[in-house]
Amino acid sequence: MRLYSTNNKDNIVDLKEAVLSAFPKDRGLYLPTEIPVLPSAFLDQLNQYSFSELSFMVAQNLIGDDLPEDLLYQLVTRAINFPAPLIKLTNQLSVLELFHGPTMAFKDFGARFMAELMSYFLKDEDRETTILVATSGDTGGAVAAGFYDVPGINVIILYPGSKVSALQEKQLTTWGKNITAIKVAGVFDDCQAMVKSAFLDKQLLEKFSFSSANSINIARLLPQSFYYFEAYKQLGCSDDITFCVPSGNFGNLSAGILAKKMGLPIKGFIAATNENKVVPEYLTLGKYLPHPSHQTLSNAMDVGNPSNFPRMLDLYRGIDESSTWNNLKSVLRGYAVTDQLTIDTIKASRDNYNYIIDPHTAVGLYAASQVEQQKTTAQLVVLGTAHPGKFAQVMNQAIGPIKLPSRLEAFLEKEGTAEEIDKDYKSFRELLLSM
């Protein structure tokens, strides 16, 4: 597998370098030089395969001979060892539950696959790797779970101190060993900017061998394409599917576009954001105007400058900005959803479908309802991104207390530890140099 930088198509690397370096020095993002189109016979026979089997076959087509076939199969089946059930709410509307992994958020798919792949690539290295990850909520917990106690890898998680839920913070700070949590007196965008700056800091690079576990890392993106195929399978291989994707950094939606480029007959996508609506505004105005993020009830999507936006543009690149905009609009619609509508949708889902959803899935479900009102004939699939129990305060506000799974209760019983820094890069840099 060969990959290029979105800022320089001549900057081509192999999969190992893309995974371990994560972030090209030209500040682009890696994408495959070629996206294989899967044979129609494979798509027609998906119902013959388990989720892990079809994931392996998609991975094999993407990755090629970078890994021996038997090792790739073992890697995928270890990483993708939990289900993604499709829950039908109506004849046309479904939720694909992606929160049945260890930390009960969709980030488990990418984090576990990346941990397996990175461990394989590092097995013969004699230098430790330090993974830097910025999180707006669920990414850090999934990465911590995936890399906990993995030899040769240290993980440093930056999170916005007052912007994550209590349970999310426990999932970031209670690991110990090779996992370090850093509480930043700022917002997610500050954390994300620090990670990007560290990757270009020559003095830090003399001390650390950095990689990233954010969705800028192609190893996070590839496995997120697998469950689009799983949804297609569970819908009986319908060729009229629109996916509604709750979106923050847009890695999940970029993975869906990758699946479409691989031949999965997806009709289109809906980018469902909270009031951090830079991409819906772009789809309306044709101008990308990033802005500081602000806090909402769907905190994991509080992103004002989505990292994966350049990938989306590159996957639909035209001859100029206008044609790129039109190309992207042909497959993508955007909806921004307020906090009040989020609360209303959590209530409506319980009352109308007897189905409890978290605030991020609620953003997606509301956006899907707006399309449904347009009387489309497509199957609408909302990606269910996290278990509602992770957001007790919001759920209490919307519908009252809900029962926590034992898996989440176990985190609440633990004591957490975090370093605390200001939101400026100098504070982060000094902390790293002191380690």
C-alpha cells in the first residue's frame, strides 16, 4: 500500500511510515495512491461472511501485501471482535450501534486496529514510540484501552479539562503504566494544535519518536470503513443507502467516503454536526471558515477546525475550488443541530421508538429526520457513536437517570490522575521535556 500527502502528491510513503509517522512534515494527511474497487461478486455475497471476515477482506484489498495474509487475518479478528448491530426504528430508518467495544464508543474500532498494526510494525524496533493524542471525549479512552501495557509504546492524552463528561474523564485518567493523561485549560482545538506543533518541534523530535492516534493517522481511518460494509450486509445489500454521520473531526465520514470509493453502493452522506458547524456552512457557502470551537451537549463533536476536512476535499478534488465544492455537495449534505434539538430528539427517540440514544447519536437522528421529511426512498442509517451511559448529566436533563452497564460502572469506581497545563504550547513543550 502506497500513500501520498494531501499537500504534495509526490510525497509518497509506504504503510509503515504512514502509520508510525502519522503526520507528513508538509502538514498534509496521508491517503492511498490507489483505492481498490471491490468486485461486485464480493458485495453480492456479503451475507456469507461474519463481520470480522468481511473486515479482513476489505483490509486485504486495501493493504495488499504489506502484511502476510495470515498475520493480517489475526490482526483484524483480534481487533474487530465485537458486533455492530443494526437496529431498525422504522422501515426506512436504522441506527448502526458502534459502541459494543471495550470503552463503549465507536473509536474502539480504529484504536484497536491501530494498536495491533502499530505493534506489528514496531516489533523489531529498539526505540520506544510515544503516541500523542488529542481527544474531545471518546478517542483518548479508546486509544488508552487499545495501547494499555503494550511494550515499547507510551501514550500521552491531551483533553480539555472542563469539556468532557465525568465518565469520559475516568476513561482517560485511570490507566497508569504507559498511559499519561494531560488536562488542558482550554478546548479541544487547543489540544489538537499542541499535538500538531509537537510533531514539527525539532528539539522534541531528538528526544521522542512520535506518532499520533488521532484520526489524522490512516490506521484509524481504514478500519472505520469496515462497518459501512457491515451495515450494507445487514440491510440486505440495498443499493439505496444514505448514511447520517454525527461529525466532529470527520474521520468517521471520511472512512465512509473511502468505502464508497471502494465500490460500496452508498447513495450519499449527511454530515450531522452540533453548533460547531464549519462543514455545513462550507456546503452552503462554498467557503471553509474554521472558528474556535464552543461547548455543546455533544462534547465529542466540539471541533471548530476538523482535521479530516482536507481528506474529504482531496477525495472529491476537481479542477478548481468551485468544482471541488460541487463534487462534494453531490454526495454530502450538512445539518447543524442545536442543544435544545438534541435534548428534544433524545426524548422523542425514547417516546416514539422506545430506544435510548446518547447526545451525539441524537444529533445524527435529528438530521436524518429532516431528510426523512423530504420523503426520500433511501434507507437512512444513523451511526450510533457511543453508549448513552457515558453522558449521565445530559441524559438526566433529557429523560432522567439511565442504568449504566457494568463495564462503565467499573471506571467510575477508579481514581484518576492527570497532569494539568495551560492551553499554550509552551506549557506542553516544557512538560514533555521534563519527562
